[in-house]
Amino acid sequence: MNRTRTNDRFTRSRNGGADSGRGGSRFGSSAPNRSGRSSRSDGHGRRPAALQGEFALPETVTPALPAAEVFADLDMPEELLAALGSQGVTVPFPIQGATLPNSLAGRDVLGRGRTGSGKTLAFGLALLARTAGQRAEARQPLGLVLVPTRELAQQVTDALTPYARSVKLRLATVVGGMPIGRQASALRGGAEIVVATPGRLKDLIERGDCRLDQVRVTVLDEADQMADMGFMPQVTALLDQVRPEGQRMLFSATLDRNVDLLVRRYLSDPVVHSVDPSAGAVTTMEHHVLHVHGADKHTATTEIAARDGRVIMFLDTKHAVDRLTEHLLNSGVRAAALHGGKSQPQRTRTLTQFKTGHVNVLVATNVAARGIHVDSLDLVVNVDPPTDHKDYLHRGGRTARAGERGSVVTLVTPSQRRAMTRLMAAAGIVPQTTQVRVGGEALNRITGARTPSGVPVVITAPVAERAKKRGATSRGRRRPAAAARRASVRQANLGTAA
């Protein structure tokens, strides 16, 4: 299979196509879409126009290849197609069908789509197909995926692992909060693809454990969050180290000015595809603003948490998350906390418990707003309303994924109403607004709220996990009593020999 580039980019143009829209009107909120028609539509959760502060998408100079209707139509290794079939994946999502014919041919790609729209396979299959058949030298990966958070890095790794195995490519996950020595060892052993957060990758490069000069395919996933988190200097420093003639793919849920800088500097004549400009545009998602009295908010939150089904609840601070989690456990609700103050093993265990149903309520800060995929999650609750419209959209993106239905509920006290109205306008969302009371019909109808049992619960590790830990302990360390017996026997033998 010929995987040579079709758009002759060995002398890169750094202007791309994004400069054509430069000027004061680029950031307006009423720009028509590429067909010239307005993107306005009716119904709750639909966006009347582009998000506030987003830039106009660059026009593609070289025409894009036609979209693929089935994966079998794509120029990919047979092993990859077989792996897709074994996973029951035959028909691509829109963003996959539109971008893969072009990314497989070596074109740069700018993709905009909310989490859950299929972005991971959109870039992942092209990355794996174009790297297949090659072998990385020690410390010199051939492909790179940059992501903003540990959770998203793990999600990308999990999603790509079965397909990477099918074409015999080695993946290495490089993130903070985990032993750096183990990650350095994986890189020294040779890994064709590295999935990394910028800070930890920078550390490994400075240690001499990684070089990027052999990276031919680079992906930036959730580029807007990397900019929001202050990673832009690290991201640009890393991009400057990969092969200048290589392929770049940038995927983001929103496109703001910082992302615009990346597009203009690093993408050359990209194929542009936009699907579901934000979580707020998803037709299967409902948005509710529930007006509650300040004195009722705590009880209303508890009753929502006690619903039949899983829910993610977002709060502003780690302390508030821990406090609410403790209250819910004492009220009889199976809840667990997730925030940046937890170690990575704790965060991983909590997410696993939530995904498997061992825990029904995930109480979290914005650390859970991206990079977490949970099937059939139909409710997200903003206990503390976010202060930024992008945070709202990404929190809401945990539900209504892959065509499923879901609701985003925000509890708003009288003093927060004006700020919430401005936030919704910035997000382009017209929510359903309802005054609710504790124990009332409206609260129950919208959220499934009910009175908790009041019997305190304790969340313990599942039986299988506890058994695994016991096995690891018995293999890894000698129990004191057994060690003492062995020492006594050795001493007796020495005495006999003397």
C-alpha cells in the first residue's frame, strides 16, 4: 500500500489557509456555515450560531477526497480492517468518514467535534495505518498524540490498543502522576506511538529518554483545553521538534484564538471538517436550569444523587467535592470523589468503579469534564454553575454521547441567575428554566430525584480487585511470620554445620 503524501508538503507553508479570515469580523457569533446558510435551528440545546470567540474555519485550498461510507472502502491494512470488524465497527461516524480518506493520504486535518463524536478513531486509525510496518528505535517514537489530561491519555490508549496490536505497533502512555522510570523504560524499549501530556513528555525529553525528530505523524487532541490550561508554550516547543515535513492533525471541541495560532503555524492546507460544533448543539441533549432557593440546594442535590441511575455532579473546589461525597455516603448514596488532589491510581480506581456501576454518583471538579467516556450516562448536574461557557459545554459532553439521550441540569440560586443567563447566551443555548422545590414533582420529573435511604454506606474495592491485591502482596512481600520461620530454620542449619 502506498502511504506517500499526496499534497507535496516537504517544503511547508506556515500560512495554511487560516489567514484568509483575519480581521475584526472573524470572531463574530453570526457567521454562516460553509454552505452559506445560517446554522440556526429550533429546539432546546441547539446553537443559533458559532460560539462566542471562535474563529472562522480556514478554507481548504486542495479539494478534499470524498467521504467514506464504510471502513472497507478505506486504504488501510487488512489487519486493521479485520480488527474493526471484530469490534463490530463497520460504519464510520461522520467525522471519521470525512477525514480518514484524506488523513490516510497524508493530508493535514483540522477537525472540530465534541467528545463522543468519534474523534479518537478519526485520528487514531490514520496514525496507525501510516505507521504500520515500521519499527521505532529506542527513545525515538514515530507517532505522537498530545492530550491535556491523564484521563484523556488513558482513554485514547485504551481505544487504540486493540487496533495497534493488530498491526504490531507498540503504544506508550506518558503522563504525570505515574512513575516516570517505568515510562522511560517503555520509551527505551522502543514504542512506535506515544500518547502523552505535554509536561511529562517535556520532562522525559530533558532526561534524554525521548527524541521527537523521527515523529512523522503528530496529533493534538482537545487542543483548546491545552491552551486553556496554559500548555501552549510546551505544545509549540514539542511541535517544533517533530519532523517539519510530517503530517499534523488537530482535533478540538471548540476553536478559539489560541487554537487559531496553532492552525496557522503548524497546519498546511488542512482538510477541515466540523461536526457538532459543541456539546450544546447535540439534538439528543436537553439543557435545564433549575431555580432553587439557597436553603433548599443541598437537599435538592442529595435527592438528585439518590436517583435510580448514574450521575456526574460537578462542583468548583476539591474541598466541596470531598464534603458532598462524605454527606452522600452518610445519606445512603453510593458516591465517590474525583479531583486533582487524588493520586492517579485513586482516580483510575474511582472511574472504574463508576463505569462498572459499583458507584452510582461521581462527584467531581472540572478534571472530569473531558477525557471521560461512560456509556449510557443520561444525567450531568452542575451543582456549582461553571463560570465559563466552554466549561459548561465540556461538562455536558459527558452525556448524550454517540447518539444517546441525556440531560444537563444546573442548579441556580437567585444570586446566580443573571450570570447563568449570560453564560447560556455565550454558549448559544436556550435552556428549559424551571422553578423547583425539594420533593416537588418538577424536580422528580426532570432528574429522577428521590429521598435517599439514610443508611450510611462504605465504598470498598470489588471482590475481584481485593483478591488481586492480596495475590500481588503475597507474591511481592514475605509475611513477617513466614520470614521469621525461614530465618530460624537457616540459623539452625548453620549451627548444625558448625
